[in-house]
Amino acid sequence: MAYYLRFQRMRHGLTQAEVSKIIGCSNAQVSKYESGEKQLDANQCKALDLAWDTGGVFATMLVFAKQGLDVNFQARRRRYQHRAIEHQIFSQLIPIPFQIEEYARGLLEVGRANGHIQDVDEAVTQRMEVQSKILENEPQLWILIDQIALRPMGSHEIMAAQRDRLLEVGTLNHVSIRVLPLSAAPHIGVDGPFWCFTMPDRRLAALSGSALAVGRIIDDQIEAARAVQRFQRLAAQAWNEEQSLECIARMGEDHDGLA
């Protein structure tokens, strides 16, 4: 789609500034669309199809783009993780911002065993760097953890340290941690985790994917807003912050590892 946008712009003899007027954005945004750094949304595709009489090609390409592999996924994910001023995360594992190194290593070892990761040490280092970048400016962090995430994912010592980390950050003013109880299932989060971002300019984005960096970025504003709404619906079924921290404090007490 990035290539076709540039091809059609040049075919029509237009500048990026002129295209920006067609789709209602800045010149810089058009440059990002043409480089593949960002993806056109549904309204922009409709506007281009109408202006250039392409027979709905842009809209059709967008459908396939959403279903296929995003070759820029890693870079786009890092950009949103690093720059967001607010994060809303629903996870069935301990979320990346608060994973201790040993817990992260256990997850990444599984990724290596399944062929997703080649160098676990490098992957752990990168994850800890991502975590540091996310936390350095103290963004608002709204964390919603499925209770299943509190199950053992390592030794007793590792899980105790992970528990203590959650209890520590759960008292910070810019962090809210809530647990979605098992009793809430079935719910709209059973098909997987997701991560919503609010950027400094108040634009929204969302990440849908796994803990092993497989997934896609959603920066269509309508779709991203739906992801935020999905988070809010799940949060409405969660325990409050005090109840959630009490639950986390009991991690590992029951025979099945669930608080």
C-alpha cells in the first residue's frame, strides 16, 4: 500500500502536500504512509479511491494489510511503547513493564524452544531496555491482569520476586493494577491480550499480539478507540485496586497456584 500510494501520487503529478489535503493530514504523515512507517486508515483509503477513481483498490488493500504480516511491526511497536503518555494493558501474563528479568527469561526460553527466538540473552536484554524506556517518563499505566496470569511461571523464588515487584509498583501514583477474576470468564478478553496507547498529540493506537512480539499495530483511530472501549468493558468486571493487590499478595498460596 505504501508503494502504491507513492506510485499514484507521482502518476497524478501531486506533491505530498497536495495528497495531505485529500486525506486530511500533515505532509509529514504522508511521508510516513509512503515509507510504510504508518498505515492509512479506512477514511483515508476511501478518500484516495474517490479522488483517484481507483475502484476501491486502497480500501481492499487495507483489508489485506490488516490480515497480513506487518514488516514494520517491531519498529512501530517500539515507537508507541516509548512515546506513549498513557498505556492501557490487558494481559494473561505479567505485563512487560513490570516483568522481572528472571520471569521474562522463562517466557523467552519458551520462545527459543519454539523457534521464535535465537538468542535468549539478547532478547532478555532488549526486553529490559524496552521496559526501561516505557517507564522512564512515568506515563500513566492502567494494568488489567487476567487472574490466570498469577499462576506459577517459574520457581517459587522467581514468583515471589515477581509478586513483590507488582506490589511495589502497585503503590505508585501513576500506576493502577487491577485483577480480572476467573469468575468473570467468559469475557471479551479470552481471545488474547492487547495494549492501548495514547500519544502526546492524543492520537490512539493499539497493539494486538503475543508476548513473543508477534502481532499487529492498530493506528486507525476508530479501531483503536474500539480497543480502548474493550479495555474499559473488561476493567468494569475487575476487582478494585485494593482487592487486586490483596489477591497478588496471595500469589502461590493455593495448590493450583492461583490466588
